[in-house]
Amino acid sequence: LDWWQADRYCEQRFAQLLFEPQDSEQGSFSKLLQSHHIRGSVWLKERDSVLHKTKRRRGHTVPVLIFRDKTDTKYVKVLSDFPALPAVTACAHLQWDTRTQEVATIFSYAVPAFINEFQLRGCVDEEGFVRFALIVHGHHSPYLPVFRADGQWHHFCVTWQQDNGTWAIYADGKRRASASGLCSVGPSAPQAILGQGTFIIGQDQDSLGGTFRAKESFSGNITDLHIWQKVLSTEQIEKVRSCWVLEQDLVFGWSSNALEVESTVQAVTTQLLCPGPVEECRVLEVGSSGFSYASCLQTLPFICHYSKDAYWQLKRAQLESSHSLASCVNSLAVRTVIPDSVFTTGVQDMNLSVALDVLDILATVLRGGEVPVLEPSDLLAVLQLLSQVSHMEIQEGDELEMLEQLGQYFMEIAELILEEQNSGTWSSISQVTRGPMAVVELCDRMVSLLVPLLTPERTKITIQYGNIGLQRVTVKNMWFGYGSLQRSLSSSSTTAVFQDVAASHGGQKYLSTTVGTAVISSALLSDHQEISTSVRYRLQHRVNFCVFSLFLLHVSPDAGGMWSTAGCSVVMSLPDSTACFCNHTTHFAILLQVCEQERTTTEEFTLQTLTFIGCGVSFCALIVTFVLFLVVRVPKSERTTVHKNLIFALAAGEALLMFSELAKTNQVLCFMVTALLHLFFMAAFSWMLVEGLLLWSKVVAVNMSEDRRMKFYYVTGWGLPVLIVGVTLATSFNKYVAANHCWLSVQTNVIWAFVGPVLCILAVNTFVLLRVVMVTVASARRRSKMLTPNSSLENQIGTQIWATAKPILVLLPVLGLTWVCGILVHLSIVWAYVFIVLNSLQGLYIFLVYAIYNSEVRNAIQRMKDKKKA
């Protein structure tokens, strides 16, 4: 096949045309091909080719001459001996200084016999066009427009031959002006451009090699000047524009070594991206292990290359397929539209009628839900079919209504295969297609098929289905609305982008990344060819994130999409949208960074200080309470036993918490502290649950003996925490501890081994408290009516309020309900302060309520005093 067909053949099998092997691989690779009886030339794909523009664009590094402002000193002399030139072509890339409109001399060639022997001049007209005039033997062509004075790089060529004085001026691959009779002496006395002259860039020579005038000098940039002693054809000029140097009859080739540069002229090296078609493609010469170029239209053998992962993923998709989609489509079409295997499909050249029929049937099947979830083989078959349609060539005479309907079906199918239920299928072929960005590339190709729909009467085309649409005018636009492409994009493809920025900064800490907007594209067209230009756009966010960063998406058929910020910047950022500027056209989206608000150093220090003081006071209060329970011989009961266990667990946990920061530097010690903190705080909450259960049994219902109850309480208070901590360590040993603190890791979800049970306990205790309050209020109301039946309404209300408030104030800390504030900590720093104050003083509160104001403790102390007196 020719190179284009070979490339399509591999692409439609989800492979790539073989890349040029590395130097170390060439010998063994050539032997491998010979062992398979492959001889001669084999097509290759160049590694450094620009995204999907292999046949159109080529990088070219060249020295550029910069002429700043018009002066009588800046010049560059060409160090080359010029023969007599009966015909000549001079080509270069030029960037015109938009600040000047005066006549400027691009180059001048002078000989002793005639100063104005060969010269090119330019100026800018009132309409903003650069006009060129050619001078030969002092004869002047008219100034004719060649390109706009837009400050961009333009390629030009001028040709002249002595026969009939025929001349032409080309700009950007197009002939802009041509005529005959420029210094034509006639066939009886032909006169060539004389040799052995002086060639100056940027100045008009009024004497041989000198006498320059500022008003006629050139201002701008010039590079890649070549001169031939013949007239190049249009095809050859197109090659030169593509940065291919034609060696035959070349008089001067662009090189910094062949130039005498005046000291004030700046010379820099830059890379041009040459726009013209390159018709030679890379080949490997099997046997010689060498590389060369051949006409891309030659038919040569080729090899399709798969990565191992992609190949086995494809094979697995074929082996596990039920061919349900293929059966539905083929039976409806009464022919084979979707083959059984992606490996057996040939390069089919569809016509408009066949393509319309095929997409109509496929859209009908997908729309009808006959295959609710696409299998991997189904999805690959649909992509293969869309690829064939997007490569279709529109012929003259095709009905335009059919073409527009084809676009409708194409967009509908693209939307249907991106639906949420197919996201798992996209993941299963991630090595084959590199994600759903393959759909973006196919839609981009489809847009280019709609050119015939544009007429002077119809200057705009819009096709939309669901969240996907395209628009075609002189500017080509395409969008994938939020929710169509985003839900199918793999999160792993975006995570890698921010690996280097995951460190905290600006009071915020990076957690993850998500595609937060629509994906759009924009391209400017000139003669149906894309040209790059700057673009401003604004995208709305569907979700508010604390931090967002601009990223644009390059769509690559090899990589399936690469995120990059190259050439783009944020113009304006609002909570619900972002305006951006990019110096080129491509596919754009905005990645939103999901962050958590980090506290300042002052806030962290304040919180740590409050925690340490509060925990210290609470720890001392708990120890005093515990000692009182032991020393003063409080009568033994369920309630005091439960209180003592709760106090011990809380005191141990708070003691560890106060000194946990000191253990951060030692990994083993930090791990042990984390496990013990987990155990004792889990035990504290378990005993808070026991407090609630005990309260329920005393106030609401009694249905278990005291001995059995205490066994159950111990199992709940200590057995449950040991079980939870043990299971967590067994299942998450390597991701147990957080990165910066001796506590459970939040990033790996281990924190739920603490938060989950705590939320359950708080829910149970909240229910217990509400039930106790209801019973207490009802009891207080009955007692009030019995004892003071004639009391005033105000007294009754006061009694009921106190009956409600008393159990809440007494039971709230011991049931752990102050920890509910912890759920609100992420909302504001204020809640963090409230949380720390309430919970670090929990021990002090227990000391006051269950020791100082506890009648049993006070009675026990009084008995001790009485004994001493006795």
C-alpha cells in the first residue's frame, strides 16, 4: 500500500505504523525482517512527527537575521560567487515589521557594470498588504500585493528568466503575481543577470557593496534564503516552502557560515514549523539497515506495531465477545457491516450513500437500547466504523442533504458511546485507544468533511446531539459538554499532571484532579487547511472547587490526549468560570484541582497550644476523678464501674495525644502511638456507648440481670475496640499511619476505621438522650401536677425547661455528643476551636459532674471525715 493507506490500515486495527528503530536495534531488526522474507524498502513512521500532521508539517531549525528599525548601517553580505544567471529563483521566509509602511529593500544584487542588477523591494499599502516589486537590469515591475502585513512569518519566492523576461512572485505557496517583458531584450540578444556581483540582504546598494540609505533599508526578520540558477516549478516551490532544499542548480544555500553579518544585526537560531505538504515518507532499507525517503504514493510493504498490553487487551476483547452489537447491526443491514474481528477489517473506502446507511443502522441499534452496555469488542467496532467514515472523501455531485444527515448520525453515535454505563468498557480498552479522546479526534476529522455545505448564502453549520456538537464556519469549533466526555475520561490520566504540584501552597493542599468543564476545540481554516492562531475563551465550571488551574488538551492518536499548559494563561478567574488566552488552537478544557484548605502556621500553633492545655487540664481532672473513685470507697455499682472504665480510657488517650507530636520523628514509635491512640479513643467511645446503654436500662427498659449486663458491657467497652484495631492493622498495615501526624491516614480511608464506629455510637447515644429527655420531662410534668396542682403557668414552664436542660447538660459529655462538632471542623476554623475547647475539657466536666457534684462521692468523703473525727 502507499504510505497513507498503510498508516490507515494500521490505525483501523488500533496499531501504529512501525516507528524508526533506534540505532542499537537496526541490525537485529533488519535480520528479523529478512527471516520473514521481507526485502527492499519498508514504510516507517517518524518518531518526531508533529501531531497528526506528518504529511503537512515539518520542524526546521534555522538562523534568523533580525533587522531592528530602518538604518543605513545594518546589512548582511552573502559570501558566495554568483555565476551569470539566465534564470533565477530566490526564496526565503520573511517577517515584515508592521511599524513601517515605507519602501524597504529585502535584497539587492549589484555588479560593477550595473548597480540595480537584481533587486526585490516591498512596501505596505493603505489596505494593510505588503506589496513586492522585482527589479532586473534596472527595469522595475509594478508593486503588487502578496501577503498581509500581520507580523507573521510568510514564505516568498521570486522567479525570472531572460526568455521573454517572464517573472513571478509566490507567497505562502500561491502565485500572487506573474507577467512577461521584464527587461526582455528579445530572442536575438538575450541578456542574463551578470555574475561576480555583490549580494546584500537588507539594503539598497547605491554603489557596489555600499552607500546605503536608511529610508530604503529593510526592517523585520528574514531567514532560509536560497537562490537557484533556474526557475522552479510550482511543485518545487511548494517543497521549498516545506523546508526541503533542492540541491540541483542551487547557487546559494542558507548558512550562517556563508554570511558576513554587520555587528548591529542580531542573528538568532529558531525553529520554523513548515506548513507545506511533504510528499516523501521515511523508509527502512532492509538488508542495508539504512534509512531514506521515498514518494509517499509508492506502494511498499509495511508493518503494524502493537504494544504488548494493547495487543493482549485486543485479543481478550475478541475472545470474550458475544458479538451482540455486530449481530444486531448486521441482521438489520442484511449484510456484514461490523466484522467478527477487528484484525480482519480491510481499508474500506466508503462513499456517502454507504456511510449514511451504515451510521443510520448503527444509531438505530444504539438508540433503541438493544445493547444496553457495550462490550469492549463492540466499542472497538464502533470506533473502527467511525474512523472509516471520517476518512471518507466527498465527491462532486454528492447530495449535501445526505452529508448533513451523516454529520447528525456521527454526533449521535459519538454521544451514545460516551454514555455513563459504558465508562467501564472504556477502561477495559485503555491500552488500545488511550481513552475516549479517540472520539474527539474522530469528530475533529468529521468536521472537515462538511466543507461543501458552506456557501456564500450559508456561512455557518451547527450540528448537535445531546452534549456533543460541532460548528463549521471559517473557524471550526467543536464541544463535548460537561458530562459526556468527562465521565469517561480516566482519572489516572489527569492525576499524573499534578504529581509535581501536590505539595501544599497558599493555604491549600492538593488532593486530586478532575476534568471540571466542557472540552472544546477551535481551528482557523484557510483554503480548507488549518492554520494556528491565538484564541481567547471562557469555560464555566459545573462544580465549585477551592482551587483550579488551566490546562489544555492536545489530542494525539498515539497517546489519546496529553494535558499541557504550553502557550496558555489564565486571564480572569471567577468562582463559576475561567477565562483563558492561548497562543494557538487545539482542544481545550480546564482541570480542576480538588484541594483542602490548609491552616496557617499561626492557626496551627494556636490549635496545638489549646489542645495541649485542654488535654493537660482534662487529663489531670480525669486522674483525680479516677483516684477519688478508688480512694473514697464509693459504693460499688454498675454506674461507677462504667464511669471508671470510661475515665481510664479517656485519660490514657489524652495522655498519648499530648505527647504524640514528639513521636513523629521515629517511624516505629509513631506507629505504636497511632495504634494505641486508636485503641484507647475507640475504647473511650465504646464506654460512652455503654453509658448510653446503661442509661437506657435504668430509665427506659430493664430486661437483663446485672451480672449478665456487666459481661456484655466489658465485651462492648474493650472487646469491640480491640477487634476493630486488630482488623484494621491486619488489612491496612502499610497504609495505617498518616504522613505528617501520628494518627490514622485520611488519604487511604483508614480513618473510617475510627470515624465509622464513632458515628454509629453518636447516633445511638443521641437517640438514647432524646428518649431519656422525653421520659424525664413526662415524669417532671406528672410530679409537678401532683405536688403543686395550682402552680402558675410560668412555674410549670420553668420546671419543664429545667427538666429538659438538666439531663442534656449532665449526659452530653459522658455520651460523647460534643464530638458531633468534629463533623463541622472542615467548614471553618471557628468550629475547630469549638471542637477542641469542648472535647479537651471533657475530663474537667466529668470531674465536676461525677466527682465534685456527685452525691455518692460527697457522702463517701463525708463518711471518711466522720471516721477521722471519731
